[in-house]
Amino acid sequence: MRMPKGEWKVGTKDDYYVRTSAWSAPGCHPVGCGLILHIEDGKLTGVEGDKDHPLTQGRLCPRCLALPEVVNHPDRILYPMKRARKDRGKNTWERITWDEALDLIVEKVEETRERYGYEGVHTFGGTGREATFYYPVLSYSVFQSPNVSTVISGDSCYGPRCMITNFILGTGYPEIDHAAYFPDRYDDPRFVLPEYVMVWGKNPIVSNPDGFFGHALIDMMKRGTKLITVDPRITWLASRAEITLQLRPGTDTALLMAMLNVVINEGLYDKEFVEKWCYGLEDLKERVQDMPPAKAAAITWVPEEKIIRAARVFAQAKSASIQWGLATEMSQNAVQTCQCILYLCALTGRIDAPGGISVGPKASLTGKWRYEQIKWVNPELIDKRIGNEEYPVSKSALTNCLADTVLDALEEEDLKIGMVWINSSNVWSCPGAVPERWLAALSRVEFIVAQDIFLTPANMSVADLVLPVSTFAEHDGLVLPHFGRNAPYLGAINKAVEVGEARSDFETVMALGKRLNPDAFPWETVEEFLDYSVYGNGFSFDDLRKMGQFQPDYSYYKYESGKLREDGEVGFDTVTGLFELRSLQFEAWGEDPLPYYQEPTFSPYATPDLAQDYPLVLTTGGRKYTSFHSEHRQVPTLREIDPWPIVQIHPDTAAKNGISDGDWVCIENQYGSCRQKAKLTYAVDPRVVHAEHAWWYPEQDMELPNQGGAFKSQINNLMPHFMTGKLYIGSPYKCLICRVTKVSGLDD
Ligand code: SF4
């Protein structure tokens, strides 16, 4: 089905087609893929890719193809429901109206403020989903509280990449140049095909990360781009790469420092760029002498000659870029890994170069509204933000609380958090390290509201009130890749159907905002707000619907034309005005301004005694096509494809432990254990296992204590909870140790 130009909805009153851009719920990153929704008799019955979408061009993942199964699922939360606090964990929900729900929330907010102050309300947000755009607004504009966070230890998801980019070169998120800004894409004469893309700790065709539709990589491979992959696993992409660097999990910084060593010592860097636009080369040169390739080979398990070859190939390519993923952040060395990746791009002249990495200006296509909402929080309260006193860096470096400090605050004897809002976060079945502690800690809070599309272990076990969230098929909205930090387009989300009384994240925020802080919400309708958001581009929301997507103009080498700095001066928006190979911002915070390698806290080398008991390196969380973190477990077609959690084990390791393909195994370390099914594969090193994350079983008893088997396969049972590095960013989700033994089943 092709939509007629200028139309977003065609058909009759009950049977029609709607063109839209995907976001969530259900979960996905803000890629904004193009969909045509089929509605028959007022019900969503089918989905197909929109061939006219400039980026996705008709392609979709199974998650979007299964959208009708989500939208029409019998277990959805369809209206607000409450229960008595004493009944937490029991299925004793009582349906109430939206007005009753909002009245109850206002009453509880006022009680909390009276007892604990405005900062007594804490908001948690889940990853990637549309909620990510609006939960900080809920905290700042509606509750006027500075306390807002995720639950991810070390804030180790996407934030560090953005933050470190901001400190070192002062721009929005750096994405590989895939001609996304150009309507005629790869045929645009300004674009240069990357000769090499280094895919670092990422599996983009499966995960479709925040602002990137992974199949663009395939498009470019078909045109001749070659890959270098850096991953503990041989992924589908790695099996097609020219060079595969199969490193020990958590040692990325050592590998990068050795590559920088080769590039600098062999004089392979872009001298013109470095001389004119970089600060601190001599310091960096001295530092990387600490990491010759032979030393890095011993640390990373990547052969020395492969490290040297990869560095030379990348530096000498006519055009090249690096795609860096979540794995770069989920180690204790996260800050330095991100720092080194940017350094490798800068030294080789790839910053904002055609076929290199594109860097976005800070301006967003939806204006500054979202970033300005902190103005509704009393400045004195910012000092009282959880964690700010003990970790002063977090005050100036972050706009939210460090999740680890929030867990500590929830466990304090003198609890000062009276109300919690959980927006689309399945806290202990998904990202939370030490999951049982999160359950115990949140159980202490007096009043908890949760917003979601399904009952999850989190909202079933601790919420007193649940609010239904609409899917993106059920509301109007906007989608911006990379949350606007490097957005090649702005897409319209168009409402196609209505299901129950579900509301979008923004509808709920605005309804509550009008009661608690009406000055912050001057709009009468959602459409008025959407008009306001897109107005700066010279069109209305209705215009955008008709266009489908808006692609802004783009130019390369923006640091030469003053487009990266608010003051319009040439250069980068940093302390020195240059790209900082020695970070003055890091130095000001007491962090080493230069990169350094830190061995994972638990490893065969750091803790050899422990490694006697737990001899395998454990890495976790590789993505699947059939789920978005803990979501989609109840979607029949997707669950049929991936019915159980899988731990990948090398056949030699399995044989040594008496494990056969398909056996249930116990994965265990000094912190805890869980059960998953063994998949024997040569894709992992014999010394490493890879386990899936975010598994629970919605088909099981959802009441406490079972709560959908929340802890049975939860790999984060093996995760510690501690702050790492001097900026407290990063965590060991990807680099733990464990042993694996055969068991008879999930409940053995
Ligand atoms: S990346 Fe895949 S799941 Fe996500 S919106 Fe696009 S098609 Fe849907």
C-alpha cells in the first residue's frame, strides 16, 4: 500500500489506512520507522512498512509486524486501577476513572510535599521508550522535584556516550554518516560511502539503537563498505567483517589505547586536523606509550598483529567511521572507552567528514522546551537532589540522579522519599542490578504510581495505582532520532485507533500538570502542544503529518563554519574551543584528563582466587529481534520464535561441564544465580559465556512471591551494586565472572 502524497489517513470511517512513524509503547528506540497501519472495523489488523519513508524504506522488525498482537492483547492495562497498600503483590485491582486517579495522585503529592518537601517525590523512567522524552518533564514541571533517574547502575546506557561527547567536543551524539540527512540518501553528491565502519560493542541490525535503523549498515555493505567488528561474540555482522576483534569483555579501553598508540607512533593521524582543531596531542602521545599492542594483546586476548592491522586499516581508509554501542558503557572503564573512541575518530580526521561520524548541533527540531523544564524546580532543591552531596560531580555533570545513589536513599532507615512514579520501567526484571534489593527498597515507599501497557513484576508487586499507556498506534506525537541530539528527521506519530482508556505519556503529564502546575502547561489540547513543538521549523503538526517526515538541511565540517557553537565562532563548544585530546573538563572534576585502562573489578586477573570458583567471564544483554528489553514476552508470535532465555557457551566448555545443547543450566557467582537454557556455539570464546537479560514469564502466577518468575532467569541477580570511576559512570553488566552447571529445569 502506498499512501497518496500529502495524505496520512485514507479509507472509510471504519476501514482505513494510517501512515505513522513508530516509537513506543511497546518499546523501541526513537528510530521513527515508517509504518502503514491497516484498520478494519475500527480495529488494528495489520502493519506494513512504509516504502516512502526516507530511511527505513518499507523495512520493519518482527516487533513492529507483531504490533496488532500487542495493541489487541487481552492482558493490556485498559483503564486506571488502584488497590489498597496492604494488597501489594495481589491481583485485587479495582477499576477507577481517570479523574479519580488524578485526584488521588494530587492528594498523595500534597501529603508527600507536606511531609518530605517537593523532593520527596521521585520519578523513575525506563529506557528508550517515548516515556524517556517526558518523564523528566513529569518530575521537573509537574512534581517540581529534582529527583528523577533510571534504575541502571552507573547510568550506563546511552547517557555516558552523550555526556562524554559533550565534554570532549561539545556536540550532540555522533552517529555514523549513513546519508540520513539527505532525501536522496546515498546518491547525494555530498555523501561519501565509508570505506570501513568499525562496529564497536553493538549489534545494530538487531537492536536498531537510539537513532539508527540498523539496515542502513547493510545498505552500505551492499555498496562496498567493509566492516571491522569489536565484540566478544561473532555476531552475524562479525561473520561478514574483514577484521574481527573478539576481545575479552570489559577490556575495550586497552584495545583502543593500543590502536591510538599505533596511529600516533606510526604518524598515521590527520596532521592538518590535529594541528588546527585539537588540543593535547603530546599528552595523549605520552599516555598511550603505556599500552603497546603486545601488552594490549595480553589483556584483551586479541592477537597483537590484528590490533596493529585494524588500527592501520582504519587510519589509512579514505573514509571511515565507528558505531559504538551500549557495551562501551557497561564496564567500569566506560568513560575512558568512550573518550578513546572519539579520539580515534578525531585523530584519523573522521569528525563531521563525509562518510565519517556526523555530529549534530545542540539545537533540536522541537526547540528547547524539554531542556528548560528544570526551571520549575526551586534552585535550592537542586542541591538536595539525591546523591549531590556525596557525589558533587553528579551535580554539574548530570541532569538526573545517579541510580545507585537512589537505591541507597531508598534503603536509608530514615526514608525521605514518600512517593514514587515508575514510568515504563520493569525495575527488577530488566535493568536493575541487585534486583531483590530494588524490590525490597521500593516496597518501603508509601505510595507508588506506575504507568505501563501491561502488568509487570514491578507494577504488580509494588504499585498502588496503575495508569494505562497507549501504544504509538493510539496517539499523536513526535519522534526524533537520538532524542534530537543528532536528528536527521522529525516524524509524526499519527493516532489510528483507540483502545480502552489508555493515554500517551504526554497526555498523562499534561493532565496532571494542569492540576499541579498549570503555568507550565498553557496548551488546551495535545495538538496545540505539538504545534508549539514544531513551530520553529515553519510548519504545524498537521503539515508534518501530511509530509510524513521533515528532514533538516545538513552540512559537513560544521566546526569550520561556526555551526557547533552557540556563539557562532568556529571550533568546538569546549573549554579550549578545540577538540580535547586532554579533557580539561575531566580534570576540573578530579578525573584523569587522559585515558587509562582499568581492569574489570572481577576477572581472572583482578580476582584470581574468586576465579577458581567462577572461572568463566560472563557478558550479558545481547539483543534479540523479538523483544525490547523485558517487553514482548507475552506476544505469542514473538515468544514462539524465542520461547526461553539462552546462554551461549562454547562446545568445549560445555563438554567439560557435562552440558548439552538445550539443557537448563544454573549461571552463578558470588552475588547470585539464575537459570537459562544452554546454546552451544563457536560464536563465543571458550573462556566466555554470554547470557540474555530481562527475562520473566507473564504466563506464570503474577502475584508475589512468584511475580511472573521475575528472579528465575534474571541475569542481574549476578550483578553487584557499586559506584565506579571518578565520574561514577559505568558498571560491570558486560564483564562479570561466573560458573555454569547443568540443572534439570527452570525451577530446579
Ligand atoms: S526499529 Fe524495528 S521495532 Fe523499532 S520501530 Fe523500527 S521496525 Fe519497529
